Amino acid sequence: MKNPSQNRDDVTEAYMESPKLKPGPIIWAARYFYYRFVRLHGSPEAIAWGAAAGFFVAMTPTMGIQTYLAVLLAALFRISKVAAAATVWLTNPVTAPVLYGFNYMAGAKLLGYPLKAPFFSDPSWQTLWHSGRNVFLALIVGGTLTGIVVGAAGYFLTLGMVKAGREKARQLKLRRKKRP
């Protein structure tokens, strides 16, 4: 059985190895979720693919059902459902206006639609009804494009993060075994 002071020493050692950041609630939460993510079950590739699926779905205009879609997609491809469900929250009520605004602009540019919606120059129900289809199509096209880019970047970042985190944990375990 471990000595309680040895437990504190292990935690202190792990903390000392991490980058020197002022510990606060945001840093603590980021570290907590990082370590939970790195410790997910499955291969690093399955976790990274799950994260990529989550990031892709996060860019689509499906807020409200995104988690369900990401988990379904992960189940179909037999990749990490937890990673998909966690990363889909890139789009949340705080970030959605910025991400969806960018996705709309990208889609509108690709489809040749005006960047300024006609509803703002002629605010009526009829204008809203007729421009709604174009806005949704621009969101779909822009979201798919940015989803592919963000998903690909997320795959490689997550793969590197999980591999590095697991290697660091393995090295720490080896050092602990060598101690008298």
C-alpha cells in the first residue's frame, strides 16, 4: 500500500513537469479534460478519428442534434464515440454565432450569393421565407467545407496529443518503477 505522502510527491512531480502556468480554474479545467481525453480507451487513431468526426459535425448547421449525429457517425465507422461527443461541443451557444457566421460567408462566397442577407435591407416575412433556403444552403456548403478542414486538422492534433500524452505517462511509469 502506498504511503499518502508518496502520493502527494507523485502529484507534485507530475505538476512540476507540466508547463509553468499560473494555476487557476481555467488552467485546471483544461488540464483535467486533457488528461481525461488522453486516457480514453481505444487506439490513438480511433480516438483521433472520433475527434475528427466530432469536429466535422460541429461545423454543420445542426445545433441541437449535433451530439446525436456525431455519436451515430462514430458508431457507423467504429471509432471513438466519446471523442466524437466531446469535440462536437466546439460549437456551443457562445461560439456558434462566430462559427456559423464564418460558415455562411464561406458558403455564400462559393455559391455566389450576396454576403449581406436580403432580409436586412427588406425586413419582411416574405423576404425571410424566400432567403431562408439560400441561407441554409450556404450554411451547409460552408459548414461542409470548414468541417473537412477542421476535421482534418483536429485528427492530426488529437493523434499527436494522445500519442504524446500516453508516451509521457509511460515514461513516468517507468521512472516510478526504477525508484527504490
